[in-house]
Amino acid sequence: MAYGQTGTGKTFTLGSLGEEDSAARGIMVRAMEDILAYVSPDADSVSVSYLQLYMETIQDLLYPGNDNIAIVEDPKTGDVSVPGATVVEIRDQMSFVELLRLGEAHRFAANTKLNTESSRSHAILMVHVKRSIKGRHDSEVDFSRQNGNASSMVSLKPPIVTKSKLVVVDLAGSERIDKSGSEGHTLEEAKSINLSLSALGKCINALAENSSHVPFRDSKLTRLLRDSFGGTARTSLIVTIGPSPRHRGETSSTIMFGQRAMKVENMVKLKEEFDYKSLCRRLDIEIDKLLAENERQRKDFEDEIKRIQLEAQCRIAAADKNYMNSLENERIKYQKDYMDSIKKLEEKWMMNQQISNNGNLRAGNDEQCLEEPCSRESLIASSSAEINEASQKELIENERQSDEDEVSHLKSQVLHWKRMEEVANSEVIKLRKMLENEADQKEKLEEEISELKSHLLQLSFEADETRRSLDRSEPGKIFTGLDSLVSQTRNSQLRDSGNEPKASVAKLFEQVGLQKILSLLESEDVDVRIHAVKVVANLAAEEANQQKIVEAGGLTSLLMLLRSSEDETIRRVAAGAIANLAMNETNQELIMSQDGISLLSATAADAEDPQTLRMVAGAIANLCGNDKLQGRLRAEGGIKALLGAVRCKHPDVLAQVARGIANFAKCESRASTNGNKIGKSLLIEDGALPWIVKNANNEASPIRRHIELALCHLAQHEVNAKDMISEGALWELVRISRDCSREDIRALAHRTLTSSSVFLAELKRLRIEF
């Protein structure tokens, strides 16, 4: 904290950015350099809030519209917090410096006799650092997984999170009215500053004297700094004094304040808590993995069952076919053998008949001669006939026995195939039972999915109601980037209920999972798609979720919705989500590479709804702030789309158009200064200058402020001067340099006019004193 008389260097000591001389960097910049040097991106997170206490109201320097933030005290611990303040996560030093520059531009300052730029508010920078400490149990689980133990479950012991907060306070300087010459509104500001510093001095006196009562509640400044004096913080006080003997009284009182503050004793306390949110997310991830593994096993099992069924059917069909073929072959074979046997027997019988007839004939011829030999020959013939008949019977018996053996063999084969068929049928029955069980499990999973879908629809409806209520309360506000809908909803909940549970959309994100939410964007049900894209838009409003959404393919899905959907609500919400994602430079390049500007331009050309045009214009305005995309943005119709949106004439749409033009003009001015651009401004070539001049003195403050900045940036490039003079922009620049409410814009316009020889010559020709 820096304390001292106005004009003695408090703001320089704490908040100097050191852009021209790195040795002149202030404590804010140096402190953040040290913090970022000792944190790990994997285990640590660093976020900042930048506030000012002006006329006993706490205002957000990162979002000026948030100008009455409440102070919340924990009834159990007594900790003081400002949940309504914008919290921005810091990744690198450059982004932090940009935030400081943005906050300083919004801080109140005035010209007094003691200081040309006297701070009229107390600036408070809050840096929050969180570190997740991995426990011993988690290390054992990781070691077991590395050794191949895939069955180990997630550790149920939540990780420990240590929290730390750095508060850097640039107090407004104490002043005497007769020396500062304050009057009017500046006098009221000086009174408010002196009252708050007086309350701080009373608290320091009470703490130094160990008084039983410390009047912390006399001022919002003392309430915010409660931990700094007599609390749990390690406090350093910087006392600044002036060298002039004219201010001897202020110097002595400042030193006495420092002496009293040195007597205050603080007790540093280590703050730790268990990160149950992280544990919940890890368990959700593990559940998703188990569900995916179960689904994979179920599919493999179903494929195996189908394969076994098909194989069994093929084997049964092949067995039946082989059985019928073998049976038919055996029947043909035995029929053929039977016919061959009959033929052989007939041939033998014919031969025997011939032999018998020949014998009878010889016996008749010799009967007369020899009767005794005749009788002997007949005996031989009869015996041979008997032998032939016995051999035929034996042959027939052998054939019959062979046929019976073959039939019994075929019967045994048929029984064997029937037994195999029974075994196959039992296996089919088992597989059918397993299929029924899997079908039951599938039905249960489908019921769970339907419940999750209904939960998603309900929560999306709640988020939609919240958005409409916020739009009714603040119709001119665009929720993009840091000023998103989700952060506003969460802040309002914290202001209303203190330690209430997290927002419904955040619950849905953690319980259902991002992939399941994104999959609903492709649902055939229009209502499901509408609610799903609303949830994705609310998630995209938080910077912590944006990278996850892009990595999961959410940006591609949103662009596909813009291309294919005809529903106005889907297009409006998808454009809003793209506008939130377009706050990040990497996402801007992805949007351009996926033909995003053409889709946004086509949507702007077709849309008639002011809210849709506001979202599309906001997305294009964010893209206009990227130096690398200027040429492509203009070539693909981005500037034409912005200028076409002014047909709506809605102030919110016009504010986004003006912001985009200001961003584009700023990038052009920077490129011209660096020597990367030659020639007339692309805005002037696309015909934007008449509209800019026409709205330079618009009644709406956001529109007017952006237009004034755009004119100043366009005028910084000499080649644009003639066109600006012919369109009447010179008169507006003169007006801005004299009447603008913002001192920084006033100074920029004055510096631009005085540095341009063309403008000075024109003013001299018109005899205008400047």
C-alpha cells in the first residue's frame, strides 16, 4: 500500500508500466513477474481483479459498467471479498500489462494545482494465486497405473488447495483545499478522499493502541483493507513525501502515519482447503471412461455372439447337407450293388441251367447203351444243382448282412449329428439369454441418457430465463469475453446468497461432460439443439472453458449450425458463442481458417432480429482487433457486413459496429506506424467514413466513445487526411479535442491534430484557432 500527499509519486511507484524504460516498472508489474516466474501452469492458477473506490462506491476498472460492487463478509471466518468484481485469469506478463493499461484508462483523474493528473480514486489490484498439492495417496495411484495396474480406481481423497491473495493499493493523495484549488465536483471528490483516509487513520490509531473497538465499518476502504492491518496478511507500507518545505505539515503527518502503522502487528495464517470440485471432475472422467469401456465390451460381445450364431448356422447347414448327400450316395451305391448282385445271380443261374440241359441231353443219348453210367451222371447233376443253390443263398445272406451294417452305421452318424445339433441349440439359447441381458442393460443406459437429456433441457431453460431477465435489466449490455452472461449470473447469485452452490450450467458441465453436450448439437430434435447450443454459449462465456470447447470440436459444430440451421434462435445463440470464443487470438485464426467470417457475413445479411445482429456484429468486432487478419477480414466481406448491420438502427447493434470499426482502425494505425501498411485506410475504401462522421456525436455513450477513438486512429495516418477533411471529420476531431468527456481521448485527438501538417494547414486556412 502506498500512502502520501498528492503528487508525491504513489501511482508511479506502484502502477508504472515501464514501457519506455524497463527500469521504471512499478511494483504491480514487478510483483506479477515474480509470481509468474515461480508458478507452474499445470498445478497453479493466477487471476486478477482491478477495482477503484470512487466517492465511496466500488467500481470495476476492467468493466466500467459494473460501477456499484457490494462487499461481502463471511459470517464464519470474517474474510472480506468482492464477488461482483471481474476476475481475469493471467497466462503471461503481456496480458497482465494490457489489463493494467485498460484499468488505468478507466480510472478517474483530474488537473489540480498540485498535480496535472491527480488520482481521484483509490485503486486496488487483487491477485489471487491457487496451488493444487498432490497428496501421497494420489502419487501411489499414479505409480500403480504406470506399472500397468489398470484396475486401480481414482483416489477418493481430494487434493489440497492452498490459496494466496496479493492486494496492491494505490491510495488517492491527501490534499488541502487551499493548496489544491479544488472546486465544484473536484471539491466533492477531495472531501470523499479525505474522509476515507481519515477513517483509515482512525483504524491505524486504534490498532496501534490495542483498542477494544476498531472502526473498520466507517469506510469501504477500511473494510476492504481489514486483513491488511491487524489481520492475517503480511503488509508493506510505502510512504511518499514531497521535498518542498511548503508542504512541511503534510510531510510530517505522513511520516507520523507510517510510524503508527509500524506498531500494528499482523498474524500470518496458512490457508488450505480440500479441492472437492477437482475430485468430482476426476470421478466424472473415470465414470465416462468406465461407461465407454463397458460400451466397447458390450459391442464386442454382441459381435462375438453374432459371429458364433452365424458360424453355428453355417455348421448346421453344412452338416445337414453332408448328411443328405452321404445318405443319397449310400442309397445309390447299395441299389447299384444290389442290381449287380441280381445280374450275377441270374448269369450263374443261366449257366447252371445250360449245364443241366447239356447233361440231360448226353444222358438221353447214352441211355440205351449204358444204364448204369446214366444213373451216375444224373446223380452228379443233382448234386451240382444243390451246390449252386447253397452258394446263391450264402451270397444273398452276405449281401443282406452288409446292407444291415451300412444302415446301422448311417443311423449312428445321424444320432451323432443330432447330438451336435442339440449342443448347438443349447449354445444358441445361452447366447440369446446373454443378448437379453445386454438388451436390458442397454435399456437402462438409454433411460439414464433420457434423464440426462431432460436435466439438460431443464437447466438450459433456467439459463435462458436468466439471460432474458438480465437483458431486461441491462438491455444495452453485450456479454462477451470477460463481461459474459455466465459470469454475470454467477456474480448476481453470489451477491444474493453468499455461499450458494455453483451455477446450474457449471453443474451440468461437470455432471454430464462436454462431449455429451456437444453431441446434442447434432440432435434431430430442434428443441434439444436449441437448449444444447444455449448451454454451450454459456460455457463459452467463461475463459477457462473456451480452450476445452475448441479442442472438443465445439467451434466447428457452432459454425456448422450457422451454415445449416434455419432456426433464428439457434443462429443467434451460436453467433453469441462464437463471439465469446473470438476473444482469444488463437480461436480467431481458427474461425478465419474455417470460413467463419463468410458465415458471419451471410448471417448478418439474412438476419432481421436485432439480437442476432448484435451477436454477429460482436463476433466480427472481436475479429477486427487482430492485426494479422485485417486483409482477409476485409476480403471476405467483414467490413461490409458490419456496415450492413447498421440498417437495424438498434443502439446495441450500433455499439458493436462502432467497437469493430474502432478495433480495425486501431490495428491499421499500429500497422502504419510500424511500416507494415502503406496507402489509404481500408475503412475509408469500403465507405465507412460517412457513417463514422455521422455518429461521432451520438447520444449513446458507448457508440460515441468508440467512434471518437476510430476517428483519432484514422487521423494518425497522413494519407487519410484529405478524405477526412472532405467528409467533415476534421470538425469532429476539433470537437473531440475540446469537449470529449474522456481526458485520454481528448489528449489523443489534440496530439493527432497538432502532429498532422495537413490538418494544421486546413485549420489555418479556415482561421480556426487551435
